[in-house]
Amino acid sequence: MSAPSVYSAINGISAELAECGLAKNHVNEADDYRYRSIDDLLDRLAPLLARHRLCVLPRVKERRLVERQDDAQRSLFHVSLKAAFVLTSVDDGSSHVVTAYGEALDASDKATAKAMSAAYKSAMIQTSCIPVAGSEDADRSSPRASRKTHLAEPIQGWQQWARDIEDMVSLCETDQAISLVQERNRDLLKALSRERADVYRQLGEAFGSRREVLQERTGTAAKARSPKRRQTAKTALLIEQATPLTGKSKRETKDA
């Protein structure tokens, strides 16, 4: 019984890369280490993937965004993500999923793209066992990240998180329950106001609308009770007014 074509393709690519490997031709001057760029990897892999009829289909499974600051107090965006790369053979449709993680810092909007590149490099290098001299061991150093300034974006994203909170508020039956939801999610609500002011505003409107509904409901109940109270007061007044008359009648009856 022959193995699925996806594994034959991976083996073929690994065999070709094993002959010369992929050198670390670039230098990170800030931290003084050599590395292989994503462009170098793509240049080597692209013709091999085509030759062995193998497709690589990426899919992001998890993503987190945290805002940090550098030594000069400038904002940096740190993205960490979990990606799945589906290796699929064109010959028989067999596939194998390789999961990898990537992290990156950027001062603009490139953090996610950089993290994806890191995850792709990690997945492809480890899957194909691409050799290189002087590989950096993970235990060689232990860098310290700058302090965390903001909470990470929820796994489901700000938009879906806000919808979940809105659904929770819609089920609240008292103003105290709404306040409890706000208190338990205070930190994330503050982060939402900074990251997505438009979503924060919409969520605030949902809080306000629910409170108005509860106030109207309370007002309607109070009005429903008011006639009963007035009727009770009127009855008590009639009884109080009738008591002297009843007493007088008794005395008059006794005198008679």
C-alpha cells in the first residue's frame, strides 16, 4: 500500500533542500544575529512546491494584539498568532496540517503580516528539515518584553465580544444587573473605547436602551399600583369619617 501523495511530495522537497540547505545571509544589526528572510525561503520553496505538485494553504486559528511601548515611549503593536498550514497534494488530494506560531512587533500596521511570515518560516523549515549552519537555539537567550500597557483583544475580536456583551445586557432584568456587567468587564470596556471607539459607542447605546426599557417597565408597574393605593386611602377615609357617626348613633340609642 503506497503512502498518500502529500507525504511523497514533502519527502521530495526535503531531499532537494537537504543538498544545499538555506543559508542565513541577513543580519539583524540591532540584536546582532543572522537569519533567513521570508523572501529567501519563498524563492527556494516556490519552484519545489510546483515541481512536487504541493499546495500550502494558510489559515489563522488564533490571534492576539497587545499595544506596548519602546524605550522612547512610542507605541508598538505586538501580534501573536496560531496558524494552520494545510499541505495538499494535487495528485490525490491528500493533505496534512502543520500548525505553527508567530510573533511580531511593529509601529504601524505590519505586525500581523510579520507574524504570519514568522509562522510560515517556522512551519516550512521544520516540516522540510531545511538545514543551516549556526541555527539559534531557543534556549540561547531569554529576552524581556517591554511592559504591557493595554489588554489584549479578545480571541473572538472586538466586534463579536461587543455583541456578546450586548446579548448579556439584553437579558438583564434590573439596573443592578447591568451595573454588574459593566463592573466585571470594566478593563475590557476601557480597552474597547481606545481601540474601537465606534463599537464602544454602539455598545454604550445598547446599555442605555436597556436601562430605558427597565425604567419604562418600572414606571408602568407603579402606575398600575396607584389606583389601588388611592382606592385603599379613600376607603380608610370613609371608615374614619363613619366612626364618629357610628359612635354618636350608639350613644343616642343608649340615651333613648
